Amino acid sequence: MQQVTYLYNKFVVQDGTSTPASANVDVYKLGASTSSTVTVTAHAEGFSIPVVNLGGLSIGDTLGLGSGTTSSLVVDDSIDSTHISVTNTSGSAIVVASGTRLIATNHRPLFYNSSDPLNATSLGSRIYTDATTGVAAGALNDIGPYDIIIAGTGVAARVETSQSPNTLRFNAAFFSSIQAAIDALPADGGEVYIPEGTWPITSSIVLPYGKNVRLIGAGVNHTKITASSSSLDMLIIKNGWSAVEELQLSGPGTSGAGRGIVIGDPSASPGRVLGNILIRRCLVADTASWGLYVVGSSGNILITSQFIECRFSGAMSNGAIYLGPTNTTLSFRDCSCGMGVVSSAYVAGYLLQAGSGTSSLILDGCVFEESLYSHPWVSFGDCVGIHFRTCWFEDSQGHPTALAWFLEFLGDTHAIQIDTTHFRRAQGTVCNAINFYGQTHSATVSACEFFSGGDTISTSSGDEDINIRATQSEAKPSEVMVIGGWRATNSASGPPRIADGSGGAAQLTGYKIRVPQMSGASDLVNIQTGDMYVDTTSSPPVLKIYLGSAWKTVTTS
């Protein structure tokens, strides 16, 4: 017999034997345990039995002793936290040993085949484990807690209760594998709990299309799924409304094709749009290839999904996070990418790479720190609606020695916002934080800090905090607004350094902004959409604005 504190109205019993078999599962309202051995005399009335952990017993309950067999003891007129008063209706004395479980064999809860009250059918107070899977499940008509008695040819090792309303939960410990627990869930899905321990896998864990699965561990330092093969994708999510929480995926630490978490199914035809996927409080470390790989393109698109308090780190040969083309409305909150926490290895590739067509992406409170990659750590192709908010970029180790840029936007880029973000290059004298390499429209860099480890602010060509490649001479000039911000070294500070052109063809030591087309005043009528900036190389500094094909100095009359 097992005592269970029941949380909601659905639970599962899993047969813990090596060979599942049919067993009876009986449910009772929660009883009590005797605290000492007593003998209840024949026909006794008002006999006091000392108990502990008094449950839901009430006056009029007929008591079973341990096994659920009905006795002749009936609760009469007195119940408190340490004693119950009973009547012995038989002509024989009854010995009740210390620790005996007293449960009510009448007034029993009922099982139903569904938690939907409009469509539920009563199964009575007993259900049966399946002889093949060893699983029994049902919904109950009250909130418990309960006593569960399991008997028959199989012995169920545990009753699992769900942490979510109306959700079925399986414990992976009582299945042959994590995948077996997922496969045993009904068609409408449920939860699989992976308890504390190390769980080696030799084949991918798959959350299949059409089944809503929540995979939850006991915490990133307690539930560790490991893979030794460099070609194995550890976890593949093929269905929307899936969740993975509170666990660690640890790869082999060697290069190869194996990825940590893969979202999407490129083999699906037609392609599928997946949404509402949640990855929360997970650590993905030392995978052979990418830590997180979101497929994208060819109709396989991820939308409206969240990644919360996750870390992608260690020896990842391709990079930490890859977002395939055309994925949209994704949110990364309080995530980090970079140096390993399971091993001391560095990510070998991108910290984040997003394919062309990425849109409506929010990165809030995220950290991008340490990579061996000499190309930009975070790179976007054609994109629209990218928002970095209160993020942190840092190269504290000088790895690599020739990092190009922290953050790069390639191709046709629209509606970019980078707010209160810190770019820190502790080794070296150049920050090289943001590179707008292609056509950029409606981009704002606001209140950001740029730090490099030298003692002075370099004025050499190529030593910029922000580079804006596309200029007025091109067919589609860039529109970038820089608001505030600060540039600092070990002993000097000043405004951000901004370059107009690839490689710093025209260095600007002040701010460069885009102004809208102006009209209505006779002295402004010829001003077309263009750039203006403060030229601090002049003495005194002057305001310049681009008119037609040349920069003009603004004078006052």
C-alpha cells in the first residue's frame, strides 16, 4: 500500500517490475497510521486508538487494516490529531499492530476515464495496469490526498502525480528509457519526469509530431542526459506546444555532426509551422556541433516560442545557437552562450547565427562571452525587427586574437534596436562592437557602453565601436541612429567611435544620425534625406549635413 499526496485530478501508476504485468489499483481517501499496538475488545464502543498523520477519516467510516480488507471497526464519535474512537461491531477482539494503516473502505473516491466532466464515464474505485506496458491511468472525482493499494501479479513501484492540471505524468525511472516513457504517453501527450541522476543515451530522444510533451528534470545539476557519440542529435523536437525544463544535455566534447537540441523536422512534407515551444532552465554543454539548432526554411518555421534562463556552452564545433531562415517571434530571456561550465572548453564557432529572413527576435538580458571564433560572434543575415535589450558581450581572454566584430548585420536589415548593452573587449585596444555591413534601415543604438583594454582611445582607421558600411553614395543609404552611449578604456573615456564606410574610410568621433526629409521652409527645401554629424576634428567643432552629393557645413547668420 502506498500513500500519495495528490495534486490534481489525473494520475498514473507505473509497474516498476522488469516485466510489466496486470495489477489491481485501488484508491481510498487518506487514512491514518497507528502509533502503538492495541487490542480492541469485542463489542467495544468508544475505544481509543492512538494514531499519527491523521488523514481524511470521518465519523461513520468502516476501517480496513493495511491491506484494505474491511474489518468490523467503525469510527464513532471522537477524532483528533492523535486519537480516533472506534466501535468493534464483532464478537471477537481485534489486535491492531503499531504502524498499521487504517483506511476507510466505504466512501471511496471514483476513477473516471476522462477529466472532462461532460464526457467522463465512471470506472469505479479500481483500475488495472496494462499487462504489456504496466501503466494504469485515470481521473479522480476529488482532490485527495489518497491511499493507494496495489495488488496482483505486478507490483507498481510508485504513483506519479502531475504538477499541471489535467496532465498525465510518467516517471522515466520506471521505463526502459526516456523515449519509452514518451512513447507510452497517450495521443494527447503529457509529462515525462526524469529524476536525479546521469542518463546516458545512444539514440536521439524525440518529442514526436502530434503529441504535446513536457520533459522535465530535477534541475540542471541533478538530471544529466549524456551522449558519447559525436554524430548523435541528443533531443529532437518535432511538435509545437512542447516544453523542456530543468535538465542538462552534455555531449562528448569532440567535434562532429551531433547537436544538442534540434527544433523542427526538415524531412516533413509539407513543411510544418511549430509554435509555443518552451525551453527553460536547461544547460546544453560540449555538444559535437550546434548546442541549439532551429531548422527554419522550406516551410519548417518556428514561431511564438521562448528560451528562458538557458546556457549553451563548451566545445561546440559549429557554434552555440543556430536559427535557420524565416523563423519569427522568438524570445531569449536571461540566456548565455560561451565558455564551458561542464568543461573549461570554449565554443569554437558562432555564439549565435541567424539565417536570412529572421524576424521579430528579442534578446533580453542575454550574455555572449568567450568564443574561439575569429569571425563575428553574433551574426544576422537579412533580418527585420531584432531587439537586443540589456545584453552583455565580452571577450575577457583574448580568444581569438583577431576577433572581427561582436555583432554583425549583413544584407538588407530593417528595424534594429540595441539598448543599454555592454560590449567589453578586455584584451586589446579596439572594441569593434557592431558592424552594419549591408543596407540598414531604421536602426537605433541607444545608451550602450563600449570598452577596450588599452589605456587610450585609438583614433586609427579600423578602430571603431560601430561601423556603418552603406553610405550616401549607395543606392539605398543606411539609416542608423546612435543615441548617447559611452566609450571607455582602462584610463580614458569619451563618446562612441563611429565609422562611415568599410574599414573606417571616414572616421567620425562624434555621433552620426539619419534625419528625415524636410520641407516647408525656403532655406530647407533642398535638403533631401541625408546624414548629419558633429565634426569634432574642426576647431571649433561644426555640424555637417549631406546635401546632394557633398557634405556641407551648417553655419548660422
